[in-house]
Amino acid sequence: MSQAPYIISPQALHAVLQQTDLVIIDLCDPQLFAQGHIPGARHLPYGQIVRHTPPTFGLMPSAEHLSQIFSSLGITPNSWVVACDDEGGGKAARLLWTLEAAGHRKLSLLDGGIHSWKAAKLPLSTDSQPIEHSHYPLTFSNPSVIAERSYIQNHLSDKSVRILDARSPAEYAGTDVRAARGGHIPGAVNIEWTDALDRNNALQLKPLTELQAMFSAKGIHPELEVIVYCHSHHRSALSFAVLRHLGFTKLRGYPGSWSDWGNQNDTPIE
């Protein structure tokens, strides 16, 4: 899919900061960005890449809107986009998933985000350079990474499809109810998104073998198509990125996620 490493270490990113096609997109809190960011990084508020229609959150914005956003950041279809945030990767991964839906090829997630960059004692900048706008003509040319509600309903009994719920165990069990109804999509297995992160290593991903074992134990195998969701496809975007990192090729994210499914009157729930 990508012509770049899907997960990139802080050291590897630091070594290529002068590469002309590189565009680093920082989705950190604005104050944190102002205090110090990766040299050359461009700030993107997370709210600009999601659309909310209460009670449903985290929907895909229009192609026209995203085209304007990406153009304002100076991204072109040939840019190598590296995304980072300050929360372990959910926001950054949602950006990468959105770009993947648009057919973008060169995508990387900074392992551990700004936390791992700082832990590695790499340089920070407080400069705010003007961005030369580009023209990013966007279409959703790769809809195979998107699972709408109807698609999921049509594949609930499909043995070649697994559904991964990246929310907390309490949300999955229906004891923490954040929509009209609580519970989970029938057949879904639960692996909370943060289970992929090493809290003792600046929120970088756990070793590959450990991640593979974690997903395999829940029946998530590379030959299957895997649909990931949370409450809005924010947390589950990191799960998508981790599975992509593990070599999974048939992956879909559910925009709207439980805020869509759990607010319907006719969707089946466990």
C-alpha cells in the first residue's frame, strides 16, 4: 500500500527531516505545539478532519472540505505524510486512514508521537513557518478501507470477516453507555486501543510479536477482513494502523462507529 514505512521511529524521522517531499502533520493540542514541535511540522486541529452530526460523531467530511484542508497544509498527492499527536496515535492514525481512503500512497505514523520524539531528546522548534498552499484534488478513490453501517449489517454472518471493538471493556459490555443503547456489534471482539501501546516506552507500540499474539488470541488473523470501530473511529483508527503495521491487507474503519450503530432503533446489539 505505502511506499514508506507505515510506522516510523523518531530517530528514522529525524534522519530524513530535510527530504523535500516530507510533510509532517502534528495533531497535538495547540498549546503543546506552540511550546515545541518537530522542526517543520504543520499543525492540524483534529476537528478539521471529522464531521459531526449529533448524536453521530466522527463521520467522514466531504471530499471538497478535505481537499481544502490538505491543500492549506501544502500536501500534494506525492507528499510523504508523517502524522503525529500527543495521545498515542489515535488522531494521527485517523488522518492517515482518511488519506488512505483518498488513495494516498506515502503514509507513516510517528511511533509514540511527540512523546517518543521528546524522550529521544531530538530537537524541537517553536517557529511557525508560512505554509505554501498546494492543490490536492481529492476523491475517495479507495473506499475499500471504509465500512458503512449497511456494509457491516450485510457481513455480520460472514465467516471471513472479523469485527474489532477498540473501546473500553465497559463500553463493550454495555455498562458504560454513551449512545441511546449500550453493548457491542454482534460477534465483535474487544481489544482496547491502548493495549497496543507500551506505557513504559513513551507510548510507542509494543513489539511486533507481542501485538501479533494479542490479536491472534482474539481470532484476528491476517487472512481475514477486519472491521474496526470505537465510538467515532478515533480510537479505532490506531487499531487500524497497528493492523496495517502487522501486514493486514483487508482492513476497514467504521466512520461514526458506535455513535452511529448505538443510536439506531433497528441495529442488532449484543
